[in-house]
Amino acid sequence: MRYIVIILSLFLFFPALHAQEDQEPKIGLVLSGGGAKGFAHIGVLKVIDSLGIKVDYVAGTSMGAIIGSLYASGYSGKQLDSIFNSTDFDVLINDRFPRASASLTERDNLEKYAVTLPFENFKINLPRALSRGQNVYNLLYHLTLHVSDVRDFKDLPIPFFCMTTNIETGQSVLMESGNLVEAVMASGALPSLFQPVNINDELFIDGGVINNFPIEELKAKGVDVIIGVDVQDDLKDREQLTAAQDILLQINNFRTIQAMKNKAILADVYIKPDIASFSVISFSDGFEIIESGQLAALEQLDALKSLVKTKSPVNKPNIVIQDSITIKEKYYYGNKRYTRAYLNGKLKLRQPERISYQRFLDGVTNLVATNNFDWFRYTLEAEDAHNDIYELKANIQESAETTFLRFGLHYDNLYKSAALINFTKKRFLTNNDVLSLDVILGDNSRYNFDYFIDQGFYVSFGINSRYNEFDRNVSADLILDENDPLRASLNKIDAELHDFTNQIYIQTLLAQDFALTGGFEHKNLRIESETLLDANQNDEFVFEDTNYYSIFGTLKLDTYDNRYFPKKGVYFNGDFHWYIGATGLNDDFSNFSIAKADIGYAFSFSKRFAMLLESSGGFQIGSKPTNFLDFAIGGYANNFINNFSTFYGYDYISLTGNSFVKGTITLNYEVFKKSYLIFAANYANIDDNIFTTGAWIESPTYSGYTLGCATETFLGPIEIRYARSPQLSQGFWYFNVGFWF
């Protein structure tokens, strides 16, 4: 009997032993955080894939979590290389939205202020972070849409987890379930760069603060062999610590670098790319960093080859990124002040219809660009995955910040030096209103007050009041009556021009970029000169001091991708004023109208080379009771008053008439990123009644050319141009610093 038991035991033991010998070791992959240095992970993954190594578990922190989650979702190293090299990280990380995503009103704010600071309870605060991370969320969610229904990360094509840090408790937290993109964003929420991520009413920041290399946690998942990729900074010496951010980063790295020394020895294959010459923000050096990761992996080629599982070949399918969806139902959570109709309107989601995924992302961007929300986190839950029909479920955090101080600086040849201080209050009287006051101090003091109730595609209401002034030699034709004897002896007069304008108006949007406005306007024009003295009072001579009353309408379309250096888009701004009354110095008034329009079209020959075609024209209808509202061209500026506009090659406001046509061709070549060479040519006919006489279609009477360079900075564009006209013997230099206001 004893022999029978032994024989049976051996019979059962040998198959089990044979199965154990055949069992392949489980391979884990741990990827550290390191900001842009984390691109090196992609190079390592390309080598792992090329060898046919099957990874059974992925763990990561920060950038390691981002790349690791995509790899765990089914992307190959080669696919990730293609994705990351085609991504504009400047736009992605800085949460810069396309210009078209902002409303026409908000675009002026985006292109006017250099600094915006919260101002609550009469205290200036600093923003919690430079970026809300919305663009990052949009990109990652799009890339992981095919696994968006996975709530337990061990059910991904490759099981995955990441590390994050609870900012309130200081505890390291392992994320392995829930919304994959939220978890990954929490792991990569670098303090000061990205705002903390709210998950289940807890706030999380970058996992690298506590645990930048979760190798013990990965080993606890039952893996047998671990490949560790370390892209963390080493400590710098005194010669390298040249800036405040370097010192702060060094302090943060004290503990994590020491911890890495203890963790690195636990890796069976430890890969440390040579990326000391790069920083955590070297996003523009992605290609070189990826290559460094690839070279580091190849140095461990023999160790990696030993991990190849011959019985389990790696077969990563080519993931097709979703390009269109149908959103059947929409559910919003967390909105209190902003209605469902408001949200749908900004998202441009009304009736269920099949739309491109890019159109959906454009809608999300439109909503977030209002700056009324701290974050907009959404999921697309498949109602019919086969037909790509989804339910949109969005968690919204409305911004508690409603008051802001904004600042800007500017210099140009017309207005000279100027400093801008702005006070903005949102939700002043209603949920959808904005009150804004610009005060401009400098050589020419000005202000602009605006109150606007934004109803989107419904009728909106606004009030505007502004004051503008500058001192300039202007054409005598603009100031003196044609019968004034002084016109025979004066070509130009040194005059101070003051414009005080008040408007009440209504506005409706015909589309996101198309606005129709109409209202009532009061304008006080005052023009005086210290050069000519009043014979009666021995004081400066006042040419004009009159209040004009008008009914006006405007139609505006703007799809330029950049206000100052557009590469694509169209622009139209049509304006009609019917002047119905006047009081003051001009006592010989009769009704008249002024119509004008500006048209522009920008297109690109290549990524760097663009052309802008512009045309402008205007005319007066009725009698001519005043010269002061005539058209005047000359000089270079963006914020002229009334009917004045730019014309290269001539001095400011030197060519005048009650009607004009003008055409401009501008060539922009982007030599370096945001740095341009500019050439422009303009041609014009301007005089009285040129549309009646037919002179507007004759060969241009005036022409001018300009050559210059410009660069875009956080203050705005910095430009220098030289202009000359064939009709004149002198040239003009134009110099501009900062946003125009």
C-alpha cells in the first residue's frame, strides 16, 4: 500500500513540477517622474517592444504615470513617440486655448493684459497654478477613450497603478481605480504648474513629492522581475544653482534622490538615461530626450534580452484614435449659477448628432475659455459602443474667483508710454455679467469702462464709456474749414485731440465669431491747439468742442488665429453711424451718416510663412457739417480713435478726406518661434467724394512700404519697423512694445 501511495504522489508531483518549470516570470515596469525628462521612457519602451518583451504590470509616478498609463492602455512605444513628437507642449501645459474659443468680447482681454491676479476682499492673491490642466485632460481622455469604461486599472490591457500625494494629509496614495485620466493627472500635478486635482472631494498633487519610484508597491503586486527607468534629477553643484527655481527644485529633490538610491537596487534591470543636460521643462527637446532613453535601454540589451518570453509573443494592436462621436444625452453635476442651456450653448451641443471629436473638444475649450470654471472633468460613457454613441457626464467646479486686477505696459510713437490698470468684476449684478474698468496712465491718460450681460446667442446688453486723447501734428484739412484762410499757410497743426464716447447697445451672436450690435452713442469731440492762440482770451485755440448723438450698428466677424500675426482666418468689421443731432461749438449741424468696413484674409504658404490681405473703405452720406469725423490715414497704430487708421510711409493723420479706399499686403516669416520678419505694402485713395467722382477705382494716389521685425512676449508684441513712401523724401521709424490698449 505504501508503494502505491508513493507512485501516486510521484504521478501528481511531476506534472505540477513540469508546469512550474514552464511558468513564465511576471515582468513589471516602473517609470519614475521627471517632467519633460520623462520622454526618455518612450525611448526605453521602443526598445522593449522591439525585443518582444511582454510586460505584465506597469507602475508610474508623474510623467512616468502619464506615459505608463498610455502604454498600459495598449499603445506601443513607437505610437507614443509619434503622439508626443506631434504635440505642442507649450499650448498643452500653459492651457493656452485657440483664439477662436474665446468670445469676441473676451478676445480683447486676452490680447490686452500681461498679468492677471485674483483680487478678492481687497487682497491681491496669486493664482493657485499656472495651468488648470484642461488641455492635458482633453488630450489624455481622447487617447484613452477606447478604455474609458475601465474603472479597475488591473483590467486594462496591461494592469496599471500610479502614485499621487494627498496635499492635505501629506500621505502617498496609490491610485488603481476610478477615472484613469483623473488619476494620472493627479499623479502629474506638479505644484505651481498644475492646480491640485479634486477626486472624491480630496485634493491630490504630484506623486513624486513623496514616492517618485513605486518599486516596492509594484513588487507587492506579485511580479517576479522589475525593469526600472529612472529619469529623476541628480543634485546640482553650486555652478548649476543659478536661479531661484533651481534652488527650490534642489531642496525638493533632497529626500527623493536619497530614496532613489535605496529603491534603485531593488530593480532587476535598472535604466538611467543620460539626460543631465535637460530640465523638467525641456519639452521642446523631446526628440533628443527620447533618443537618450533609447540609448540607455540599449546599454542594458543583454539583461533585457533575457526577459524575452518566447511562448508569449507581444502583439500590440495599432490603436485607432476616435475621430467622431454621437452624444445622445448630457448630464451636468456641480453647476449652480450657470444653467444647462448656458453649458449646452458654450459646448455647442443641442440635438443629438454625429460630430467630429475635434468639434467636441472645441466646445469644451469654448466653455473653459470663459474662465468661469476651475475645471470641467467629463466622461463619455458608451450607450452603443458599436455605433460610437455616448452619454456625456461632466463634473463642474464653478470658479469662486470673480474679481481680478490686470496690468499691462505699452509704448508706441503715437500714445507714447502707458501703464494699464484694470479692475474686472464677474457676476456683478447677474450670473452672466462682467464689469471692467481700464485706467491708462502715462503721456496720454485714458480710460475704458464696459459693462456687459452676456446671453450668448440670445440678446445681450452692454454699456461702454471711454475717453481717449493724444497730441500730434495733424493735417490742417482735418481741422480747418476749406474756406479758412489759414489753410493756405498751414499744412499741419500741432493739436490735442480728445474723444469722450458713451454707448448703450444690444448684441446678438449669429455664430461664435459673428456678432451683430446696435445702439445709441454720445460722443464729445474736443480739438485744441497751443500753437494757435485765441485772440479774445489769449489762450489755446479750440477748433472743436461738440457733442454728437448717433444711432449705430456694427457687424463683426473674426476668425484670426492671432490678432497681431495671423496665419489663418478671416476678419470683417462693418460700422454704420447715423448722426442725428449735435450740441456745442458746431451750431451748423445737419443729419449725416458714415459707413466704413475693414476686411482681412490670412493664409499660410508653409508653417512659417504667412500672408495677410487687408482692405478698408469708407464714405460719408449727406452734408458735411464737420471735418473732425472725416477719415484720416497715416502712421502705424492699432488703437486709433474715430475714423483714423494706419498707413505706412506717411506721418500720423496726414492724409484726410470724407471717403477712402485702402489695400494692404503683409508678409510674415516666423524666423524663430514667435519671432517674425515683416514686409508690408499699402496703397490708398483718399479725398472728398471719391465714390461719387469714381476716383476710388483709379490707380492709387498714395503708397507706402515697411520692413521690420517683431517678437511675441508675455507683455505683448515688441516691434520695430521702417516705412517709406515713393511720394515722400523722408522715412519713418515705428517702435512698439506691449499689447495695444
